Amino acid sequence: MKLLVLVLTLFTVTLNWIEVHSYSAGAPEGACDDMVPQHGADPLPLTTFPYKLTIKEKQIKAGQKVPITIEGGNFKGFFIQARDGKTPVGQFEAAPGVGLVNCNGIATAATHTNSTIKSSITAVWKAPNKPISKLIYRVTVAENGGKYWVGHESEPVSVV
């Protein structure tokens, strides 16, 4: 009986540890390079990515603000960047449910501000004031602390 109580206690502590370390208030700056949320579980293959990343503009003017939407199922967390090669570029704007992460000293990433279940979220990104021929939006989405996808990429867009 004591062994059963010990096993159940350890199981409960482990579940609480995973929930606490799931960054319910958004991704840390440490996620800027690899976009891995550090949840303690392995990411799922991108071939099973169930969400839709919508960017209506395929050609963006320098300095233009662009809405980026994640939708298509329930999720708790997200992390979005726009990249020129491996470098995060542009700047996101804070909004209800959308927090900012300073990856290059400025808000080059957007993340969730709480762990409530979402079915969609829209973040607004402002393009840099320079042309980019092949810009890729990358997104990490967490359905929960143990089920997430890292670095799903959009179709390329350009900044003119």
C-alpha cells in the first residue's frame, strides 16, 4: 500500500512539474534560435502539423503591418518569427493574448500570454524597412505541454 501511495505521489509531482515548466505565460528568450519550448517532451513531426498558418500578403511593402493567423484546432501556446535566412527580422506588436519576445533586442517574436485554450490567434508583424527576397514565417504551436510542433514554415513571401 505504501508503494502505491509513493508511486501516485511521484506521478502527481511529475505532472505538476510538466505543467509548471510549460511556460504558460509565453516562450522565453531562450527559444529564439531553435524555437523549442523546453516542455520536456519531444516535438511531433511537422508532417502531422494540424494547424493552418495564414498570411494573406505574398508581397509586403517595407514597413507594412501584416496579420498572421494560426487556426485549425485547439492549442495553448505558440511562438512566431519572421526570418530572413536564420535571422529573425521585423517587429511584432503586443495585443490581447499576444506577448512579445526580444530575440535581437527588439520584439522579433510573438508568443502566447496565457495557457488558455485557443482555436485561433492573430499576431500583427511589421516588416523591416529593407527588401527581403525570401522571407519565411516560422511557428511553433503547443496543443499542450507534451504535444507540440516546432518550426513549421510558411510559403516564402517577399518584402519590397
